[in-house]
Amino acid sequence: MTLTAPDPNTTSTFLNIRVADIQEIYDDWSAKGAQFLTPPVDHGVELRCYLHDPDGHLIEVGQANRDFLKERGLLE
């Protein structure tokens, strides 16, 4: 088996982390040196931001948009 470094222009897999407060995570990790590719962005059903780990793997950080879900009767 041969492993190669990830191609930064191609995504085949990524780690997805769900959090309760994406802005808090974004601020905390940024203060600790994380370099996000995007700030938290509202995508309707959830808020998301992205960064790479030190090996170049893509990480998605997401938070359910509770207001969006409540408005549509999908959450009490």
C-alpha cells in the first residue's frame, strides 16, 4: 500500500465535527492558531466553517440551525 499526501485541490473525504456553538469554536480555535478557510456561514439548516488539519485534511465544523428547524416544525 502506498499513501500519498492529500491534493489540496481535490476532496474525497473529510472529517465532520458537530458543535453546539460554532462561533465559540471558531473564535477559540482561531485564537489558538487555527487558520479557517471560511468563517461560519449560514447554509439554512446548519452553519458551517472549514479548515485543514496540519496534514492538509479538510475538516468541516457544523452547528444545527435550531431557529431554521423550529420555523419549519422540525424541532420543538
